[in-house]
Amino acid sequence: MEYKVTVATGTTEYSGTNNYVYVTLVGERGESERTLLDNPGLDLCRGAVDDYTVRSSAHLGRILMVRLEKKKYWVEDNWFCRYVKVTWPGAHDTITFPCYCWLVGDVKVEVREGTAKKPCDDTLPQERAHRTAELQERRKMYRWQQWAPGLPKCIDAKTEADLPQDARFANEKRSDFERSLQLALLELSLKKLVLKFGRSWNDLDDFKRIFWNLKSSTAEYTMKHWREDWFFGYQFLNGSNPRMIERCRELPSNFHVTGDMVQQFLGPNTTLDKEIKDGKVFLVDHAVMDGIPANSIRNQKQHIAAPLCLLYEHPDDGLIPIAIQLEQDPSMDTPIFLPNDPPLAWLLAKIWVRHAEFQVFQVLSHLLSTHLVVEVICIATLRQLSAVHPVYKLLGPHLKYTLEINCRARTQLISADGIFKRVVSTGGDGLLTLAQRGYKVLTYRSLQPRFDFMDRGVTKLKDYFYRDHVLLLWDAIHKFVSGMMSLYYNNDSDVQEDTELQAWINEVTEEGFIDVPQFGLANDLKTREELITLLSVVIFVSTAQHAATNNGQFDWCAWVPNTPCTMRQPPPRDKDAVTMGLIIDTLPDISQSCVQMAITWHLGRAQPDAIPLAQYTEDYFTEPDALRVIDSFREELKEVEEEILRQNKGLELQYLYLCPSQIENSITI
């Protein structure tokens, strides 16, 4: 019996191999001959799709899996296999075996046929044995560890080099990632700015000197309008931290604002109490920042505040700030900053709010609520779900590269000697304390967009493009997940009886999120709708939510006075004593400004190898019904994109971060 076997090699650098590779077909009636994929150095090249003939003494029946073996030929040369396809005379269809993994060293890999299967769908002893062995091996490779107490658990890897090859960046991405930050810093070094430690700028216009080639239209718009109150308010809706603002149902007892103070900033014929009752007053409370230990940079103490900011939806001027208090525990002489204060005092108060925003969006909205949350899901998926499990196939593309980017963040960005420690006011112990506080109050409910908007009371807030676009995306993602899972789970019992799925959710809650019992996610899945909602949350957070907090970093932070990474003087207590000299001495120094601009460009720029949402390059699903659902998802995302572009048409300041074409399939940066 002769079988035609097609083998596809990866398309990225160094995917090909000149080592010996053997293939064996494993069927329900036996195995084929162990066949050498011949011509070392000629076949299995990068991007190659090669055909071979594999023989067996008799028909193998249903082909269950393909066994691939790699042996060193002269020197070790790893190989990335995309897929194997098998057909034979008289066969009605070609059978596809999705692989998408590296063969490293002298190794043997068995790849299952592409049909997604739950554990109960495997009826043959060979299938069950393979499933068990696969997960046992993965649990050895992917282990939990605790980065710090009071935070989600993470992968057991000191650096990205400790990760298995399948979790590593492709060579092109690794080279680009490591080169881009160096290029940004080099550009600033050539201007002889980045080494000016501790030296203040002369005036605000001097910050323009670091724009040079690192520009964006939104960053330039920010530079022109950052002092304006409407623009300050706009950023709470559509900036990098759009999930902080909430409806003010009553003034906090520690926020000493009175109606008389703000009366002149309201619309005509109204009062503060009336506007609060009508849902037109909003609050941004940075209480989580209170008492965070401030960083010391080159022996100079940095400073932190925990502001409260009251905003009003003015009938003519949009969302504007009407009162700012920079302390959570005010004393008798703690000022309430108002729009009619001396202009520099009001400007500095707003800068302090934006400084708090930098810390909260970087550490909580971005790092904690996307990167660290998704890492828990990623590890549990690798440890508890077989590669043929439908949930593994669904989530796989949305978890790609997350382990490496998180390892790099822990070693290069937020480590004891990382970039945050060198330039950010919460660097060092402050960052850890802030993350621990945020984790204590993080809930599964808050990761579900409709609940988030309802709980914050912002369902009717005007010009909240983030909310409007998120809901479009959430509905599309939920519909997609529902369609996929309905192919494999007919009812709630199917979910309850899926042993791998139940082990997965148990590990997510009892291992990954063990230190936050109020997170609100049960340790078992009882219904199909619970499963669909959870998977929708995972895909939404790893795609749209990450894009919303990550992709605008440079736009909002490149003009450093708009969102400063640190503050070098304490918050002002005397409004009349605020001078431009004090503002300049408070803002980041020349060196800190350069690094802020470089790192936000590096982290927020469009990735050259980005894979847009739903444009799957790895075909884990092979069933026609599943492929139709994926095609429908892509078509729906096209409609979402058209609607977002329609909403932005004619706007001077456009909000495009949530266009599906601009959203990456996973957290890769």
C-alpha cells in the first residue's frame, strides 16, 4: 500500500533543516514503514512543501497520527514543521495533521489528525495513550512559579531563553524587537540628549527637540492641544487608560468640593447636585496610588500623588475637568484646583493627574489586566488541553508569543534594574506594590465589557469611542466563539463531562489566580454559556483590550508633559507659587524624557510581523464547519472595521486603535 505524504516546512528564518527526518504513519490497523524524507540539504527547506511516498504492507485503516523523527546530520539543525497531509489511491479526502511546532535535537513527535476532539471522542487505546503522554510531557516543560506574592502566577523561566522553543519568538521578530529600542535610543543619543542625567529642560518648547523622526499625527495633535481642558477630558474616554472614569453618584467624603466652587463651570440654570443626579458628573479616583513608595533615580527622590479629578459633561464643551485634588487624605490647607485658578497652577494639577494615569495604565490596565491575566490562561492551556482539544485549537493563535514577551517584561522592563526603575516614579518597590493593590480588586466581571460599562455608569457618556468600538468587537467575538463551541458541545452536560476542560478551569482558578479568591471565576464550568463567555473574555483581552491600552502609548506619551513617567518635585500646595520654572523642574529631566519617548515608541509601534485579528496563519481547525465559522467571523470583522471608519470620518482626532486590521491576534509586545 502506498501513501502520498506532503510535508510543509515553516516560512520563518531557520525553519528548514538538513538533518535526517523520518516519517511513520500510525493507523488503527498498524504502522507504515519508517521512511526517510531523503535528500538532506535539498528537501525540508524554509517554506518548502515536499511530497513523498510512504509504504506499508497493508492498508492501515483510519490514519490516527503521523510520527516525525529528526536525527542529527553532521551538525544540529532544528526544524519547524507546519503540517503533514496524507492521501492514498481511492481516498475521498486528504487528511491534514496540523503540527506547527519545532523539532529540536534528536527527537520524536507524534501529530494527531486535525479533527478537534474532546477526551470522550477518543475511543481507541492509541488515541487515549497519546493524549495522556502529550499532556504529561507538556507539564514537565511548562511549570508554574510565583513572580511575586499577591500577583497572578507566571511561567517558570528566569529569562526568555529558558522557554521551550515553541514558546519563543520567531527569529525575525526577535531581531526586530531587540533592534527597535536600540535604534530609538541611538537616534536620541545622536542628538546628545539621552545622557543628560538630572538636567531639566529650559522650557516646554524644548520637549519638541526629542520628537525628531519618531512622530505620529496623534502625538503631534497632543503636543498642540494638551493644555486644553476638553482634550484632558477626552483622554479618559479614548486615551491609553479608557477604563478608569466612572459616574459620580455622590461626592467622596475625602474630596472637599462644594457646589459653589464649581458653579461657574456648569451649564446654565443648573447646580452640581442636579447634574450629579442627572448622570452628567464623573470621577477619576487614583486612590490605588495613595502611599505607593516613590522611586529614587540617581539618588534623587521622585514623587507620587493620588489625585481625585471631577469631570463634567458640559452641554457645549464636552467632558471637562472642573476640580482636582492631589491627595486622598487632605488636610485643611490641601488645595482644590479649579479651572479659574492661575493658569500655571491649573496646568500643573492636570499634569499630576496625567502622571498618575501613566502609572495606572502601564502597571494595571496594561501589564496586569492583559499581559498577566492572559499568561495564566496560556500556561493552563498548555498544561491541561491536548493539541486536538477544540479549546486548545481556538485559543492557540491568541496566546502566541505571550510567554516570551512577559518574560522579557519581567527581566528588562519591570525588573529591579529595568527601564521602569531607571525612569518611572513607581519603579522598583512602587511598581510591585501598585500591581499587588490592583490585583486585589481585579474581578472577572470587570473583564466583561458590558458589565464594566454598566458598573462604571458610563453607558450613555458621549463620544466614548472606546466603549462603542469595544461593544462591536465583543459581540463579534462572542458570536464567533459561540459558533465554534456549538460544533463540539451540544449541551451543558458535554461541558461538565469534559475532563480536560474541567482540569483546565480548575488550574486557572486554583493555581494561576490562587491569591485573589474574590476574582469571581468559579473553578468549574457548568454550562456551555459559561464556557463561551470565558473564551470570549480570553480572546477579547488578548486582542482588543490589549490593543486599546498598548497601541496608543506613543501617541499620548511622546509629548512628555502630557503624560509624564515621573515627577521630580512634590505636588504643589500654594497655587500662587506655581511658576513655569517649578513645572519644568517637576517634569522628567532630559534623559528621562528621552527614555520615555523611546520606550513608548518601541512598545506602542505597529509590529512588522503583526497578524491581525482572525487572520490565522496556523490552520489548527480542519473541519469544514469550523472553517465556515472562521470565515463568517472575518466577514463580521470587516463590517466592524467599516463601521469604525464611518464613525471616524471627518473627525480631526480619530480613534482607530480598535479597527480589527490594527488589532494583533495575540499579545506579542
